[in-house]
Amino acid sequence: MPETTAPAVPPTPPVALQALLAREDLALRRIAGPREPGIAIHWAHTSEMADPYPYLLGGELLLTAGVHIPEAAGAGPYADDCFDDYFDGYVSRIVAAGGAALGFGVAPVHDTVPRALVAACDRHGLPLLEVPPQTTFSAVARAVWQLMAQARLAELRRVTEAQQSLAAAASRPDPVPSVLRRLAQHLGGRAVLYGPDGTEVAGAGREAVTGTGGETREGLRAALAELAGVVGPAARPRPSSATDAFGGTHLAVYALGSGEGFVLGVATPRRDPGDHTIASVAAVLLALLTGEHQSGAGAARSSALVRLLLGAPPEEVAPLLGAGRWLVVHARPEVQAPDPVAASALGAALGSPLVDLARDVVRVLVPADREPGPQPGWTLGVSAPAGPREWPAADTQAGRALARARATRVPLLRHAARPALADLVPPVDAETHARTLLAPLAGQPALAETLRGWLSLHGSWDRTAVALGVHRNTVRQRIARCAALLAVDLDDPDVRMELWFALRRGDGAGT
């Protein structure tokens, strides 16, 4: 079955334990546990807890000076033999929490590493490192972060080079096979393009089976094709990607955003941190290559755009886009401003080529039958399903949902479309009331929007500041100005309720 659980280790570049042992300035020595070169650590953590399990996330090099060890365990060279149960429980809990290795400082508490601890690490397969007296734990942690920074830099270089290589391949006379070949080379495995009916359209790379359970190349092909069906056009709901394993081979599939049902599949002997980004770039390029030129979808979108520019109403051109009702999605990246490649990749992940990049927000028009899901690295606001006449209102809904999602720090928030108390009041009367009540704020949209956000977030200064992208003092000044202009007490819940009602009708009232 495809993998749906989150990884057990932090999303940081792994550091080879062997690279840390190779640091001569640390003088670390492995004295127990496995010695395979592939052991990796994700960070260093110091703890003197007798049971560190609740404080570990997985992938750590746990550092301890043995303060937690019972005093009798260090009384003599053989005294610790009677503490087998204690050390066995201690090590087993580290392994259960996903700890990658244990570092034991021989000073200042202990002169040597307890023999029972060495034996327990050998039994449970946990690498045990002896940290000499001259090496501080902070020096070990600093070395881990230095190696991690080097790994991050190498990863970024690899991803950048792969992006440039894939873009160059897409410009060749045979773009689809070229992109697949380059992708297979960068991932060290096989890349396959599946058609809407699930058949293999093109493929490149080697089919290396890394399992030891009698897996075959035919079985690998069948497993990858079966996984492709999970994101294929017949899947409901249709996720944007899925992963699985076949023996020791990693499998991943990506639904192309062309709307034609094409799927990219990759099979690799290992899964490096940058592989997903590289495969996503290839998926965007293949979506463009298979969507615009292999079908009439691109021509239909161009026709819709021309008709809109020439004055046709949205409801007239909407059928050309292939759906009756739509969702408007506003998305904002968590780290840096989006670029065209990131915006296209987001559209491909959401299953729509209708993408608009505007400064720090990406807007995507998604068919209502494709339910958007959270996207790694993005915060999303999703409108209620809307017809063409309702698109402007849906755009406003998505923008407000995004602001609330960012303020409440959730990856995705949907506009709650349900009958409300406001529906009991005739629209004309409600708009007249809103226009009258909010008249002092007319012509000052920043004040009205700040008041709306502040009320929606229950009067939280900090969350409103995050949602609007301003300083909290600016929020305080604007709310104070609103209270003065409206001549109301904003601490009164009845006043807040009436203002919220008016602001919700404010769009129709011209506020």
C-alpha cells in the first residue's frame, strides 16, 4: 500500500555517522553497534534523562555523560554487570524512539564506558561512540550542524543543476524522452511516463531491484504501474502524488497537471532529500509537454482568455475550461516569495493549469471535483465551490481563508459555506444597514479590513498582524481609529456582533 505516514525523522539533510567519526578534531571512537557506512544522523541532542524516549524525534545522536546511571554501576570494573536490565531498558527505549546513535562522555562522571552499556548497544544494534574528555558535547553538536550545512549546500547545488538540465532537455526536439532520460540520470533509477489508460508511454533509466526477497524486474514494473493508478484519472479522490516501496526500491508517482490523466513514475534504489523537488520539476515540464501540445486544452484556455478580453461574460467562457463549478485557492509559500516554477508546480500538484502569480500569493482556479489537500511548504486558503458569476466572491473567500490559515498556523483552511443568521435578513435591508453603520469607514478600506480581520480572530492583536502582514501596533492604532470613527465600545460583544454582521455584508454594500 502507498505510504501515508509522515517520516519518523526531521526533514533535515542527513549526516553520515562515518563523516562525523572522520573528524580528527573530535577524536570520537565507535566501540559498539553496527558499522555499516550508511548510518545517518539528523541532529545532536544532549540528555541526562534515565528515559529519553519522550524527548526524541528520531534520527538523533544522543549525547550523555551518564549522570542518570545508578551510582553503584560505576563502582568497579565488573560492578555494572549487575545492571544489565537497566542498560538494556535504556538502550531499547532510545532505539524505539528512532535514535540513530549514542555518544557517551567519559568525563567528568565516568572514567570509562560501562561494559553493560556496550553490551546493550551491541544487542540492540545501536552505534555507541566514546567521547573523549577533551571533546565537549557542544563541539560535537557544532560539527553535526557544520556537516549538515555542507549537506544542505550540496543538495541545493544538485537540485539547481538538475533543474537547469531538465529545462534544457525540455527544449530538445524529442522533449518527453529527453526529460525522462535526464530525470533517471539525476535520480539514479528509472523514470516512466504513463498514459491516461495506465499504459507505459515512454521510459528511461535502469530497473535495478534492490530487494533480497526474490523481487524481479517484472514485479517492479507491475508495482510501479499499480502505484500510478493511485493518482491516475480514475482515482477518487485523486491525490497529487504517492509513494511506496518494492523490496528495497523506492517508488514515487506524480499526477501531471495537464488534466489529461498522464502520470510520472520513478523507481530509485535510494531516496535522497532533493529527489522529490527534482521529480516535481520534471512533472511540471512533462505536464506542459503533454498538456498543451497533446490535446486541445491549451487552445481552449487561449480561446477563453481572448473572449474574456473582448468582453464576454465569465459564464459564457467557463464551459471552455471544462468544469461547471470551481474552487479558488490562494497559496503563500512558508519561506520565500514564489517564482513561476514554484507556482506552476503548485498548480500541477492541485491538478489545474489555471495559475496566477501575483507578488507573494499564488491563485489557482481548481475544478470543484478536485479537493485540494495540504501542500508541503505552502499555506492554502480555499473558497467554497462557485459558478462563474460567483468567482469574484470566491476569490475574496480564498483570500480571507488564507489570512486566517496563516494567523492560526494551519497548512490549509477552507471557507465555511453554510446557512447563517444573516440569511434570515433580506439582502437589500442587510446591505442598507451595513452601509449606514459603516459609513464612517467609507473610503478607508485598510480600516475596514483590519476591523474585519480583528473580529474574525477574536480580537487577537498578534494573529491579526500576521494575517494582514503589518505590525501589531499598526493593528492597535487602526482598531482604536475604528472605535473613534464609529463611536462604539469594541469590548461590547453586542457591538462586535453587529459590526461583524455589517462587515460580512460590506462587499455588497460597497464598503
